[in-house]
Amino acid sequence: MNSYERMKLILEGKKGEVDRIPCACPGVGTYTEELMTEFDAMWPESHREPEKMATLGAAAHEKYGLESVVVPFDAVVEAEILGMAIDFRDKQLKKGKILWPGVLRPGFTKDGIEIKEPSDIVIPEDIANAGRVPVITKAIEILHEKYYGEVPICAYTMGPFTTLIGYVLDTIQFMMMVRTDPEKVKEFYRAVMEVPIELANIFKEAGADLVAFREDGACCDNVSPKDFVDLFKAPITEVFEKSSAEVLTMSGTAGPIMKDCAEVKAKMIVIDEKTDAVKAREDIDATGTGVALAGNLPTMTLLKKKKNEDKIDAWVKKIIEEAHIDVVSPGCDFFVKTPGANIEAMVKATEKYGQIN
């Protein structure tokens, strides 16, 4: 049984039929500086050039046997579509400092228009050709041609709240709005919803085997469990109903809303170390939804640290044996300084402890 077949069975709710638990990244980035250098796919070129994007997206699979290939590598694709000016950190990169792309001026479009109301948000008529979407779809097509039927091809799109709070609006003011004007928050959310719905469908049509919907900003580190239910649960459910997205990533504290996350019609949830995997499994199983669980290796305190192979081995063993994790995965994107030895250790530990049949 290969990596593609394992992931397909898990997403179909047939996890009992897999021969072993896979080690994959169904909704998080797998780039590192080591991989960028070895595969000649550095940032920012691999953000902008489809061939290099595809190369870097597959590098962790090619080098360490990670059971997925993943694109893109940043969180501002949606913000760029909405008219924000993107900073690819070219100046810092020229000095050898690799940073995630960001937005030059949150709250203002690249044309200087201030976004105060949901009506100020303008979505292009042709999302498929907006911003870097053609780059991503071409990269997916390249990956599909090479890996289809062998390795799951993964893509992701950011959730509206995560995009709004992190890149489109002033973070503090928008967070205050959650308390002072929740109805307006709902309006903003719905004003942006079309983007991830369309992107999920576009990426799937281009050849992605699964698409993750990353709504990490709506975790309990930022909003209360009640706010999650009142403001976001229904529209998130609508995203899964109307799009090809199958995976929900919820990095950050998500334990108090795990049952709610299991009910939004996703087929898999990815959690990080802030959410107890054993309790998450219990809560998901209690809903009877059959949703798969992936995660929850810490990217900063575990995977990033050098000579940490033994601790990685122990963590993987625990989440397989105690949390009955369905897919071993980091809880969030690899940090660019993640040592390759740690990725390899995660893969090998999964192979060692994840045998089922």
C-alpha cells in the first residue's frame, strides 16, 4: 500500500483498512532552508515560479520520505487576491534571513484604499487568474503529473478570519470588533468566504488530492469557544459544503472547540501541541462523525531543536499508542531552520510504531 492509497482510505473514513499510519503534512508547509538549498528552490523564487514551487513542495518527500507533497508555502495568497500589497522579504533574503511573506500595510490595499467596511472588500471576478493563483495551480499540475496515485498532493487555503485578522485588517481593531460588533465580524467573514471556496475548487481541479482549509486564527487563543460557535462554526461548515476542501487545520488551543470542529463536515482535523491529542480523539469520537485526526508534533519546541531524534521518537510513539492518531504530522508549518534529521526521525518513528495490518 502506498502513501496515496493510505491517505485516500483515511479521508474516505476507512482508516481501519490501512496497513500503517502515514507520516504526512495534509495541511501545513514542509519547506526548510536545508531543502531550499539542496534542491535549488529558494525563497522568494519558489513563491513566484511554479517549477521551483513544485520542486520545494516535493523536497521533503524526495529527501526524507515524508508521505505528502504540499504547496504553497505562505499565508498571504488570499490577501494578495483581495488587493493587499505583498512583501516577499526580498531585502531580508538578500541578507540571508529567510522570512515568511507578509503584507506591507494591513488595513489598506496596494492602491491605498482603506478597508473599513465589508463593502470595501473587492473580490476579482476571475480568481483563477488573480495574484499568484496561476503559479500555484501550475505547480499542482506539475506535482500531479509526477506523483498522482503514489503520493498525496496537498494544497491549502487560508480561512477568512485568519486572513482578515492577520493580513487584511488592523489586528487589534478587528479583535476588538469581535467583542463590540460581532454582527459586523460575520459580515466581514461572509465578504471573504468566496475566496477560499473558489481556491479549494480551483486547486482540486488542478490536480490536488486534498485541500486544507486553514482557520487557525479562530482558535481559542484568539476567540472564546462561544464566539467560535456563534461567529464561525456555521460559515466554516458552509465552506466545506460548497468547496472541495476536506481538511481543517486548527493550530493553537482548540481543545474546547474540538467537538464543534468535528461537526463542520471536514474529513480530517489537524491540531498542534496546544491541543491534547488524547482528549481530542475522545471528543471527536464522541460526536460519531468519524473525522480523522492528524498532528500534533510541536514545530518550535520539538522539531526545530537539533539532536532531538529521541524525543521525536517518543512523541510519535505516544500519539500513535495513546491518541490513536490517524496521520502523524507537525501541528503547523516547519520552521525554516528545522534540521533534516528531525524530519527523518519523525518519518522513521511513524514507520516503526504505526504498523496496523
